[in-house]
Amino acid sequence: MTKTPLTSEQLTALAAGLNKVARNLWWTWSQEAQEIFQELSPRGWQNLYHNAVAILHEVSDYELRVRLQDPYFANRVSEVLRLFDAYMNDQHTWAHDQAQALRANPVAYFSAEFGFHETLPIAAGGLGMLAGDHTKSASDLGIGFVGISLFYREGYFQQAIDANNWQTEYFTLLNPKNLPVEPVLNEKGEPLVCRMDIGMNQVAFQAWRANVGRAVVYLLDANRPENEQHFRDLTQRVYGGDSTTRIMQEMLLGIGGVKLLRTLGVQPSVFHMNEGHAAFLTLELVREKMAAGKNLSEALSQTKAECLFTTHTPVEAGHDRFSPDLMDYAMHRFRTQIPAPFGEIMKLGRVNPQDQHEPFCMTVLALKLSRAANAVSELHGRVSRHMWHCLFPDKPVEQVPIGHITNGIHLLGWMKGTVRRLWQHKLTAPSADETPAGVGTPHEGTRPTDVRASEPYWATQVNSPEFWLRLADDDFISDEELWALRFKLRRELIEFARRRLLIQGQRLAHGDFIAFDQLLNPDALTIGFARRFATYKRAPLIFQQLENIVRLACDKDRPVQFIFAGKAHPRDDDGKRFIQHIIHLSKYSDLQGHLVFIENYDVHVARQMVSGCDVWLNTPRRPLEASGTSGMKAGCQGCLNLSILDGWWREGYDGTNGFAIGEDSHADSVEQQDRVDSANLYKVLTEEVIPLFYQRDAQGIPRQWIQRIRRAMVTLVPQFTTARMVREYTEKYYLPK
Ligand SMILES: *Cc1c(COP(=O)(O)O)cnc(C)c1O
């Protein structure tokens, strides 16, 4: 520790370093970095919603320099800067050996939404979260990676619930100055402006750069003074407006994205379309090739050789379809730049190319113009091959060229601080300070075993199966410690929920504000459900047996309680009715106090819930889930899954590591499915979940429950990571064959 005061140069360097870290989303998965910003302004951290950039505006430069004169604080800051530099300059990444080809010619990954952190709310749901986690892992692995999306200046909507328990939406303007983004500038230091044709107009757009560790994501922004207002508003809201807005947003994303990359001199080796929204990028690639003298069929086959496509849902409404008139209108000028009859382009989006009335489908375009396509779980692969068999009528259905790579999550980004600190402590405690035997892969290198390197040491191991294998061992961590962790996490969630409900102004049926401590029981089995309120996810399914559920909730000896959260799409009234129903039950039924709905679901609420709940409930109407990822976030914190065998859970569940609702099959009719699933849910809840949770031994420990937690950590956590997933994408699809 330094004894003499820091010099002015040292202070300047530390302050500059912190400013740099705040503008790289790396800090969102560095516990140490977050603690520094939090310590600078603890209240600000809460009120500014964990925004590192805003904290550095809140704390003046002068204050920062004064605070850095505290040697203990200064040492921690310089340690964070050291970790950041080590991360950014690591020459021994996985890609260094395994994916050299992608360094000079990166993967260009196009997605209409990205979810990184609660301070940058430009994701609507799981698709965006997956894109964010994909980017973080691409950075960790050292893969050349550039993301493309839109800068929605009002982001995704904020949810409020009105007096009729009806979801209402409101929007707040994001201020780029307070966000971890920086403008992309030209040589003169002015915003770099690109132009493209949309409808009958030329539309100008600029871009914001988000640094995600070593990866970069560019967010396109049409809010330029030279544009007409309706074009400026193309980048107002995530999936905002009508189908005209939608097609124009997708033109900006796909066509504009390619134009921006070219302007920046980025030459991707592969264009990865995350869902059909981005598929217009193929038309820009075709246009480029024809401008360079290729004919249409050459341009198509060369474009196809550069593109990959991931489909994300079997739900019909999830596949954008635009009428021929709308295509004509939106592409009025762009189409003239492709020296081929527009009818030929329209065929690329049609199942039956001859049918002039068939709408133009983005998924069809993406499938026709990519060298490989994949679904996001094994079952989803099967369903997608059936769904798109019509495009490959000559092939047997098993040979429809859609494979699968099961989704994952970025572990460090999702593990709560409480959990991370425990592992860190465990791996640096005096009894365990040796380099853990068998942990590590050759690519992750050998690390010095001094204490300063310990955090990055364990953090680099967190994706390896060997790391999680230690959880099987009660010498590494005892049942008592795991149980203590679970109580700590549950309490943190309940205190968070109570504070949120207080802010929400939750009232009881008779109009009084609810008393803080009447809500939720810190000792009770806590079941969580939070995700988009798309109707196929069937949030209220568990309440089909209301009387039975009330009985379980009110059981004095073995109480059960429920925490719900989630947003319905602004135009989805059925989803809003689900929310209304659940909130109604929480206020007016006998579930009062045992069921709460937390408003305004987002990444932060998600992190609290997947860590604090004992059980993560998922009741999609099989096989519509595709993959699902929220249950993966639960696993690494000791929260057990209770789910329909759909998507990832069908692959993860092995009978010992959580709970399954029903069988690996589903009924034909929707009504029958709902009935059977709700009966099975009640059965497993009463026969397995509740007995196991409350089966305590003489020491008060539910040994078998904890055994399931251990099994979940050993068998699920290392398998369902984006570290594994991005490696699979790289080996199977990204690298040239
Ligand atoms: C993980 C996550 C999702 C996806 O949840 P699923 O249950 O997989 O649909 C959606 N929204 C947020 C904020 C998330 O963190």
C-alpha cells in the first residue's frame, strides 16, 4: 500500500482509467469494478440504476481525485484497472489458437435487440438477452466480433400497472451522454453519417459504439436533423410502430448495417443473422456484388456463402411477413439499385416463388440466402425442420438443412455478487489456496497463485465443467453453507420485492397500503416466474387450480409463495389480461401476501429473481419455447428448475437436477395440453417439490434438496453457457471450411 500521497499524474491516470472502464460494458461482469462505482456514490448507484457512466458525472473530477487520496480505495481502483488491462490485452484467448481466421475478418452479428445491462434497455426479451450474452462470450473467447443493432432512443417500454391492474406503457428518453456508448466520428471529429434509400427518400444515419470487452457493437441511429420526422422516429422504440415502421427499421438494420461496416473498413468473414429481422442484409450484399459486375445468380450464391441464420421461434407471429405492396413502397428506390427484375428479389422471400400474392417472409429470405441455418435447441431444430420443409420439398424432413445449437448464458454476467463472493472466498481461503487440481484448460493458461490474481483466476475457470464438479464435494462446500447461501439470496430477493412493492404503492383490497412485512415470508418455499408475457408461455397456468394453490400457500408448516414479473407486448391484450389476472389474485384472493407481481421486469429484476427464488417455474405450451434461457440463469445460483420438458430443459433435465412437469411429449389439442400440464404441475409440486424442500434433518437441513442443487450445478451450469455455445458456433459455422 502506498504511504506517500499520489502524484497529480497518478491521480489523473486512475481517474482516466475509471472513465475508460465505465465506457466498456466489461464492468457489468466485473464484481470489483461494480463495487468501485457503487462505493463512489452508494445512493447514486441505486437511484441511477447501477449506471457507471452516470456515477462519474455525479461525482465531480475534484471529488474523484480527493477520494483517490484514500490509499485503500486507490489500490482497489488500480487493481480493477489492472484486471481490465489484463483482460483487454490477453494474448492467450481460446480464439488466439482456435479462430485466428476471425481476427482480421470478424463475425458480423446482426440483431434487432441486444440486452447487456439495465442501463441500456434496448432489448424486449430473451432474443436480445441472448445476443448480449453471445457478444460477452465472443469477447471472453477473443473472437473477432462486431455486433450491429439500432440505437432506440426511447428503448423498450417501461411498465406501469394502472388502477384496473392493466399494463400501461411509458417511455423515457435515453441520454447517450449517460450511457456506455460513444459516437462514431469521422476524421474531422464529427458524427460519421451514412446514407441509404428507404421508401422514396434518402435517409441519413449515424452510429453509436458500445464496447463490450474486446467486442464492439454499433447501434445505428436515424435521428438526424436532415431526416424527415418519421424517418428520425425509425429508431425511437424497440419494435415500435406499425408494419411500415417495422420494415423500415429492418432495412436500416440490415442494409444500413452493411453500409456502416463498409464505411468503417470492416470486412466480415461471415454475416450472422440473429433472427429474420436482419435478413435484408443479404439484399445489400447482393446489390454490392452486382455493382461489382456479377450477375444475379453469381451474386446470390456468393452472398449465400457468407451468411448464417439462427431462427428463434416456432411461433407464427415471430416470423415477419410484409405484403408485396409494402415491399414495393419501402424498397421504391433501393430496388432500382439492384439491376435485376424486382420480381426475382420478391421470390427470395416466398415459399412459392410463383405466387405473386404471397407476402415476403424474412425467415424465408434468411433461409434461402444463408450457407447454414440453425435452431436453438434440439426439439426446436426438429420443429423448425417440419415448419420449413415446404422450402425443401425434395428432401426428406430430417434432411431439411436446419441444425441446432442450444442456447446458453454468460455466467459471470448473471451470477449475483453474493454468489461470486462465495466462490471467490472458497477458492482463496487458506485451506484451498493451492491451484485447484484438474481445473483449467490449456487455453486458459497457467496463472500465478498470488492472492491478487485469484479473482481473475476463478473467473476464467467458471465455464469449465471441472470448476462446477467441485460442487459435488461437501469438502469444498458443505450442505450447511449452501443452505446459508440460499437463505441469504432469498432474503435479498424478498427485501428487494418489498421495496419495489412499496414504490409501486401496492394496496390491499380495502385500500390501505400493505404493511411491509406482511408481504412474503423469508422462510417459505419461493417460486418465481418472470419473462415476457407471451400467451404461449402461460403465466397463469398454475392458478388454474386456484383452491389447491391457495391451500398450499396458506399451509402454516410448509408454506409456498409466488413472485411474478413480466411485460406483455404493448399490442398484446391477451398477455395484458394474464398480467391483470395475476395481479388481481395477488390483491383480492386468499393468495394475498403469498403472491406478488413486481412491475417493470428488466435485467435487474431478472437477476434478483433467478438468484433469490428456490424454484424457477416455466410452463410454456410445448414445443413453442424454442430454448428459453432464464432457467439457466437460475441454475448457477442454486435455484432449481420446475419446467415443462421443452427447449433447453428437455436436454438438461436428468431426473436428479430439478423437476419436470409431465413427459417428453405433448397432447395434440391446446385445451387438453393446458389441462394435462396443470394437473401434472400440481402433482409434481405436491409430491416432489414441497416435500423435498421441507424434509429437514435433525440439523434442520433439507439434504436431498441440497443434493439436487449440487446436481444442477454440476450437470447444467457448464453445459448451458454462451462460452460453450459461441465455441460451437465458431467451430460449426463461423470458421471457413
Ligand atoms: C433471460 C431473460 C429473458 C428470457 O427469459 P425466458 O424465460 O427464457 O423467456 C427475458 N427477459 C429478460 C430480462 C431476461 O433476463
